[in-house]
Amino acid sequence: MTNPTPNSEAPESSSKLRTIVRLPLRLLDWMAENRTNMMTVAGTALLGIIVLVGVFVYKQRELQRWHASQPKPVTLAMALQSLDEGGYVEARKQALELRSKLNSPEQKPACLYILGAVAAHQAEETWGEERRRLYQLAAKYLQEAQQLGLPSDRAADALWLLGKSLALTGRYGESRPVLEAALAEGAPAQSDIHHLLVGAYRRGESPDLEQSLEHLSKYLEDDTLDANDRYSAQLLRAQILWQQGDANACSKALDAIPLRATVSSEATLLRGRMLLHAARRFKLALPTTPTPEQNEQVKQKYAAAIEMLRRAQEDPLGTRAIRKAMYLIGIAYLDQRDTTAALGQFERTRKVYLDTAEGMAAALQEADLLRKADRDEEAVAAYRRVLGSRKNSDRFDNPWIPLERFRARALEAYRSYLTKSDYVHASAIAERMWPLYPKARALELVGEAYRDEARRLLARADQETDSQSSALAAQGRERMRAAGVVFRRQARMNFTTRDYAENVWRAAECFWIGQQFTKAVEAYEEFLKYELRRQRATALVRVGDCFISLGKIDQAIAAVRECIELFPDDAASYEARFIASRAYRENGDFVSAEKVLRDNLTGDLLTPESKEWRNSLFELGELLIAVGRNQEAVEKLEEAVARYPDGDQAVHAHYLLAHAYRKLAEDPQQKLESATVSTAKAALRKQLQTSLESAVVHNRQVQDLLTKRQEQRELTPLEKITLRNAYFAQGTALFDLQRYDEAIKAYSTATNRYQHDPEVLEAFMQIANCYRRLGRLTEARGTLQQAKVVLQRLNKDSKFDLATNQDRRQWTELLDWWANVYQAN
């Protein structure tokens, strides 16, 4: 017979089981050794049956004992019992298990009630942030339980715990009706509920001081209160009466508090506040020019207040009173305009109690005083310190400086530095504005500071000398790019708001001005996805401009053409045509480039006063020169300089005109060589002379305008090159006019100004040529000798092949050859 397999879940005692199983085997062995008969075999079988029955009974008992040792299924009654007995950890565990199963509808609110009650009871045993977190958690669970409906026997307790949790997390307005309902339901701890309602009606939005006093009276009806509790309540009464403005009743309430009371330092503090208030009122009532006696009275009243506040600091255990008194003494000094004493007092308060309401208020006062004293480095450090101490704006509860006032003062400091163009300090403050301000708003302030600083740097770059200008411009663009990054971060935070597109636009503009064109394109294209009306045309123009800078000409043309086609009457479409002309020129499509410029100039809406019309006129003149249509170019550029003689483009226009007239002179000059008819020659000479004289006029205009500009600031590299070329071109035009003396003078000016540049050698050659034409060979040879000396002095690294048609060796040979020619003559 096979033994039954024991239940796998039941525990076995292996040693006992082996002993029982082996008994019949041993018995059989013994009987075999003694040669037993059939009766013995029958007895053996009977014994085996007995043994098997014994094994079965044993295993049944083992199973019963194992089942008895297993935990019983959790029930709601068990969880509530654990809660009532103070087993909060076990109660929470059981409630969570029940909540996961939810065998019946009434279990969910009951489980939430247990979880909320456990959190509230655990909060009583903790401190600081953890205490607040647990009360917030308790309020969450209990509010949800209330909404689902609690059993009647737990409703009152749930109301009490919920009201308490709301009140102790600063949600005073929400706690009032809950605590009142708890009173009506007969919740336990009625005295404690009245005490909480005193604070709830006194604080928060729409305080009701009469209700606060009423509940305070009911609290005092509790016969179980000890003396210290009653003195504390008396102090609370005095404080509420003070809030109501009843100074006499407040004084009487304070008189009932003996010096031995634990709240005596708080009572003394309140007396000091009353004296300080009286001193302020007396001071405000004085005339504009008080008498010496009146000034002395003010001093005495403030001195009495300060003395009383110092007495409030005498109790070493009265920490709250000490820090409040220290702050108020600083205010007293500030009222008397003793900024040195006030600053010292606020600094001491801040150093010891920064993490308290008084310490924070003192730190802000300290920062303001330092700023007003122009101690900017210390002031900004103080602002950053006080702003950095705020970890969560939702918990800001400062009786001395409300949140909105705190924000306003920090913003005032930030803007004061912006006004003074002190962007470094402004941005340093802005960087710490979160969490005092919402993160998106704080980022906006940082971005504005960076952007305004960038604008200032770029404006200075336009006014400074060349060496400083490039450095300032680089700094300005870098700061503008930083502003773009900040505005882009702000945009991401505002993705679900109406401000998103505007934030992206600001980021795009900063990237564009900062010449970070790839990011600018990304931002403008993002803007175009979400903004369907405003600034779309301008965004397309910016995209086109960025693509040109990136060398992506086809994309640039596509962007500006879209602007022109979709927004033909928008002001941005005119700028789009101007940018399109540049793109078409890059692609070599001069016909299309000319067309879009003429569209701007002949349209009905654009006037000569507009920037786009002016730019298009200058650009068209330059384009016509590029394609060799010099006569048409002259007409457009002459019109341009006549309309805009003082514009930034006037110098370049005069330079182009001089070039165009030189080109116009080439044709009659060539025809003169083959002309035979005298009248034709005369006409050609007149045409040649007119063109060359016009070139001389415009070269002189370039020189005059740039010389005046140079007196105000250093010229840009491009302006320097333009001025140099104008001097050389002037000499060439005068030479072609055969006005050799004037040509020598023009070339001499060039040699004096640019004696360290390889180009000066060509000027010497032309001067020598002028002397040769005038028959003054000695002076011609002298000029060539002077050129040789200059050549020797030129830097060995000078780029001859880039500036002239010969290298150093070729110039040496050329000067020697011409010197020999003149010597022979």
C-alpha cells in the first residue's frame, strides 16, 4: 500500500514521519527472524493498518495547526480597530490592502478616511516640511472620503481631522466651514476646534475678527485649561483686539497677563508694537516743518518703543518674540531715517533668523537700503540671498511683507537696474526670481535683461571705434543669443497658453539679431505653425533673410515669394522684394532681381519716405552697375543721393557713381582713337570730360563725407577701403582729364595716408607719370627713388599680389626700369 502524499502547503516534521513509517518494517523484520506463522502475518497486516491510521491522524492535526497559524483575511472592522487602538502603521497597511480589493462600495470612503486619519495623526509627531506634507496628504484623503460619503459614526471625526489639516496647512478659508460642521456634529476635542477656528477666522482671506473672538470665548469656557493655556488665550485676545484697532481694550487684556506667564515676552512685544504705532501716528500728524520740541517728542516716543521691544528680548526662551522685536527695532530706526542703525539691525536679524518671516523681511529691507545707498554689489548679493531662500512661492506666508508686496519690491529693484542700464545686476536679480514668480515669468525677466543688455552693447558698437566696435558687437550678439535661449525655454513652459506664439517670436527675433540663423529659422517656422494672423509676413521675410545668410538661396527665394504672394499689401512684402532681389542676384537671375526692385519703386502704396523704397532705389542702382548698364545706374543713383544726401548709403552711392562715370568715360575714350571727323571728336571729348569731371565730383564727395565721419568715430574696415580707393580713383580721373598738377596732389595725399600699403607704389608710379607729362623729369626720377625707399620699408609680409599686379621682386625690377628710362631722357 502506498502512503498518501502530504499537502504541499502543510509543514512536515520529517524526523517524526520517518520514525512512524519505519515501525511496521522493523516489526516485519523481527517476525521473519523468529519464523512466525500465518497468524503472525495477519497481526503484521493489522499493525500496518493501525500505523497508517496513525499517520493520517497525525497529518490532519498538523494541517489544522498550520491553518490556525495563517493570518486571518483583513476586514474593514480590523482596520478601524487598528486605527482606534493607535496602530497607525498597521491601520494604513490594512486600509491599502482593502482599497486594492474593494469588495464592497462602502469600503473605499472608509479606507480613504483611515488613510487620512493615519496621515493626520502621524503629522502631529513630525516637524517642518514633513509635517506640512502629511497634513496636506491627510486633507486630500479626507476630502475625497467626504465626497464619497462616510459612515455616520465616523463623519464627525473625519470633519475634525479634515478641518484641522486644512487649518494647519494655511488653507484657513476652506477650514472654517469644515470645523464649524465638526462642532455641529459633536466631534471630539471641541475646545481644540474652537481654538483652530480662532486662528482660521483671524487669518486668510476675508478675516472675521468678531467670529474669532467669539470662538476664543468658547475656548476659554473649557475648565480643563491650565493657567498657561489661559494666558496664551488672553494674549491672543489682545492681539485680535489690536488688529481691530481697539488699543484700550488691547491694553486691558495685556494687563491680565502676569510677568511669570510663559507668554509674557509676547505680551511685552505687543506693548512695544503699540508704542511704535503711537510714535508713527504722532510723527505723521506733525506739520511739514516741525519745531525742535516736536522733533524731540518724536525721538522720545521712538526711544520708548525701542526700549519696550528690547525688553521683549530678555526671555531667552521667547524666540518668536526676540526675532519679531529685532525686526521691529530696525523698522523704528528706519522710520527715523537712521539708515546706518537700521541696516545694522536688519543685517543682525537676517543672519540669525533668515529662515523665518522676520529674517526674510529684514533681508529684503537690508537689500533695499544697500541699493538706495548705491552699494550695488552688496545690494545684488542681498537680493539674490533673500530670493534664493524661497523654495516654494505657494507657501509664502509673511505677515510683515505680503507676497504681492514682496514681488513688487524685487521687481522694483530689477527695473531700477534696467533703468540705469546696469544689465549685469538686473539679470543677476532676475535669475533668482523663481519661485517668487512663476517659472515662466521669471524666465521672461531674465530674457528681457539679457536682451536689453544686448541692445545696449550693439548700440555702443555702432558708435565706438573699429577695434572696440567689433568686440562690443560680438558681446552684444552673444548676449542676444542667450536671450533667445531663455525666451525659447519660456515658450516651452507656455506651450498650452495663448502666449506661446509670442514667446517663440521673441526667441526668433533674438536669434536673428544674434546671427544664430539656424536657430532663428527653427523658431520662425515654429511661430508660423501656431500664429495664423499676426506678423506672418514679417516672419517669412526673416526666414528668407536667414536663409541668405546661411547660403540657402533657393529656400530664401521660396520664403520671400510666399510672403509677396500671400501678403501683397503688407508692409513686410516690400522688404521681401528687397531681400528677393539679393537672393536672385546670388543665383545670377538679374532680370528677376531688377523686377522685384522696380515693383517696390512703382507700386502705389510705397512712398519715397519709406525705408524700403529708399533701399530699393540704392539697390537698383548697384544692380544696374553690376550688369553694365551704367547710364541707367547713374540716373537712379543721382536720384538717390539727391533725395537722401545724408543717409548711411550716400557714401556708397557716391562711390558707385564715381565708378559708373569712369565706366561711361571708357567708351568715348576708345572711340577717340579711331574718330576722324572733328565734330565727332569734339563731341566725344566733351562726353569724356563730362563723365570724368562727374567722377571727380563724386570721389570728392566720398572723401569729404568719410573725413567728416572720421572726426566723430573711427571708420569701419569697409569705409577705410572706400576712402582709400576714392583717393586713388580721384588721381586717375584727374590724370585722364590731363589735370596733372591736381592729379599729383591727389596721388600725394594717397601716398601720405597709405605709405605702409603696397598700393602706394602705384600712386608713386602715377605721380612720376604726371611729372613726365609735364616735362619735369627730375621730379619724376625723384618720385621713383622715393618709391624704392618705400618699397624697402614695406613689411615683408605685405600681400603685394593681392593689392597690386606685381609681387615685391617685380616691383623692384619695374621701378629700376622706369628709373633708367627717365635717366636716359
